[in-house]
Amino acid sequence: MVLVLLLASTPTTAYASSMSLSSAQQVYVYGENVRVVANVTNDADAPVKVYIEHTLRDLMGRVATGYLLEVVDLGAHEAKLVELYDVNVDDVFYSGQYVVWASLIVNNVRVSEAELIFTVEGAPEDMEVRIQLSPDPDYARVSHVFIMGEKAYMQLVGAPQGATVSTLLKLPDNSTQQLALPAALTVKQAGRYTVYVNVSATGYRDVHLRDFYSVLENSPDALADRKEDSSISLQLEKTSYTVGEEVVATGEIYPPHAGASVTLTFSRGGASEATITATTDDEGRYQAAYEAQADGQWSVKVEWGGDSNHEAAAIQELSFTVEAPPLNWLPIALAAVAIVVVAVLVMFLRRNR
């Protein structure tokens, strides 16, 4: 039993009624019933009608029942147990702490208040899932408008591992088609499409999603001709390298494009020495490495040609120096010493003949 101090808004000598709250247990598991009762007592010599205003809410603010009101008739010196809640811990509940707040009202005066806190464990959590539609296989753009004959790419984002997903597509002619996500569809009917997705997973609440997209017979000129700007960056770890040392170039495309190909050209003295193609990751970043085999003044430039809705990025170029490795004098010195030793040994042997 959890009992919290009663807060009186008027002197307790004016009213002889009191209230406390109790619960069958302090921790409830998903599937059990939460039962909360109020123990209301009338210590006066005359009967009285009391009102209990109460609410149940999640301390994280996710669940609230609203205010409820109970009416109780108490005889002189009578005590009663009033059931405030007998509710199953189902999908409405989340794991966490809950508070039951109750207020005792007599003759339109709030004479006392009480709180009771209990915990729920094992309740299913929400899934943060959504349907993503795009005209690009890398989902670089999100779109709900497609042109007849082009591909519509569809995927589910945020589903937990092992989730069960069922997808139904309703076409403009009201026919339906079962899909397995991710999916790539060639749109062949103009009109409005509706996507229904049901997702279930152990430990999570079921999710029922619905989304729409439209297909136009022809591309409006204003949309077909419009392309957004893009940019690409280029960085080197340093500006001076040694022959044979790896030169690592990094950068990213903005807006981010996953799976995009960028071209890097390494040149020495203005003449191209090597061309490397790198592919961007999910964040639009790329990396390429090259070993310069000759000293001199070098440069590297990176290019990205854009895509169906982005202009090509401006070419970026950086210069760097490659130096010959320093001469190692130790082997030369050792060879010279060896020659001197041999010469001395020969002279010594000739004198002793």
C-alpha cells in the first residue's frame, strides 16, 4: 500500500472527512489489472455526501485518462472503500511510472488531496516507422509525384529487426497489389495511388500506416527543366608528401547523395597521372587514396556530374608537393669502411710474406 500525505485546503477541524489511496501492488506487468481504491472516512456525527475527483496519468506525459468524478454517501462515522480504477495494462500503457491523483470535495470545498505512484513493466513501445517514396534508387529525394513510365522506389524506414511487414498498394483503377518492401515499381497508370503498410514486432505496438502518391501522364516543363544546385568538397590530410607515401583525399556532396560516383584526377606538373572513381556512402561522403611515385608539384581535382534533379558541382582542386625520400648515408659509410678495412688487410698480408 502506498499512502501519501493529505493536503487540506481548509482547516481539518471544519470537516471530519478524510481519504487515502491504496493499490494492490506497486509494480504491474503488461497484461495484469491495475486496481486503485480510495479509503474515505466520515468521522462526523452526521451523514455527508462527498465527491472524489481523480485522474491517472503517465509521469512521462504519454497517457492521461482525464478527470473522473465519484459520488459517495457516507453515514455518521462510516468508512468506505471506493474503487477508482480497475483497468487492464494493455497497449494503451507504456512502461514507466504512473501517478493517481485524487481530491476529496465536501460542500463544494476541496478538503484533502492524495497521490499514489505505481510502475508498469513490459508494456510494448512505439515504433518510429515511416514510408519513404522516391524517384531515385538511393532515395536522395522524397517525392509524392511521379511521371508515367518512371520508377517509384518505396521503402520502410525505422522498423526494428525481425519486424513483420505487410504492404498493399491500391492503384488508380481500384485494383490492389501485394508488395514486399523495399520495392521498385514502374508506374503505368496516371492517378492517385494509396499505400497501406502494417508492421508488427515483439515488444512494440502494431503500426498501421497509409500514404499516397500521384502519377502524371506528362512532366510539367517547369518541373522537368528545374534543377537544384549542388556542391562537392575536397580535403587533403597535409600539403607535403614523400615519394611512395599514400595521399588520401576526402570530401562530401551536398545535398548528400548516397551511392554517387565522383571522379578524382591526380596530376603532376599539369599532366594527368591517374584517375580514380570513388563512391559516396549514405551521408554523401567519399574517400580515395593514391601513391605518388615521383617527386614534384602535384594536384588533385574532384568532379561530380550531378543527377536528374541536381546540377553538376563546381570542380574542386588542391595542390600538394611530393619530395624524394632523403638519402640514406649509412650503407655508403659502411661500404667505405669495409673497403678501407680490406685494403689495410691486404697491405698487412703482403708485408708478412
